[in-house]
Amino acid sequence: MDMNEECGMNNLTGERNHEPSQQGVWFPYTGFRYKDSYDIQYVEDSFNEVKIATQCYPNGMSFYCKEGVFKDKNVLNVRLNLDTELPIHSVIGQERIDEQLRLFMGL
């Protein structure tokens, strides 16, 4: 069994398994994410240790975080950041939720 199978990282189905209103809750990463700020739980390619990266933004097939760039295949779980964890001039509250729903309408 390879490290990806051991860590459960072969579940990138793209299935939508969380809503933009579900902030602060950890969800298994399926490959689906909003264009929003996340914390992620990941494993490094060379180690089996699970780590957390904070204030990450998804782009392409990776998350860009304060701690570095992490490929989707290494992400185990995602957590939408709470409004209080976002930078000072961020869109927050219902406006933030509505923006994500507009972007992902029909999915």
C-alpha cells in the first residue's frame, strides 16, 4: 500500500461536501473547494505526519498558504476560516456566503 492509500488521499472525487456557511468545521477533502480562505490538514510527500497549514487559498491543483504551497493530492481535510480569522479588509458575513454561492451556483 502506498502512502496515498494509507492516508486516504485517493478520494479526490470533486464531490461537494460542504457549504460556504459551514465555517470552522473540518471536512474530508474531496477536491471540491470554494474560492475562499481555508486551513488544511496535509501530509508531506516524504513523511506520514499530518500537519496543519493556515489561511490557505486554493488555486489550480494546490493550496497557497502562509506555510507554503501544498498539492491537492497531499490534502486530507479542509476547514473554511471563520470571519474573525480573515485579514482585516475581507468580505465577511452573509456577503461572503452569498459570493461563494454565486460563484458555484449549479454545482
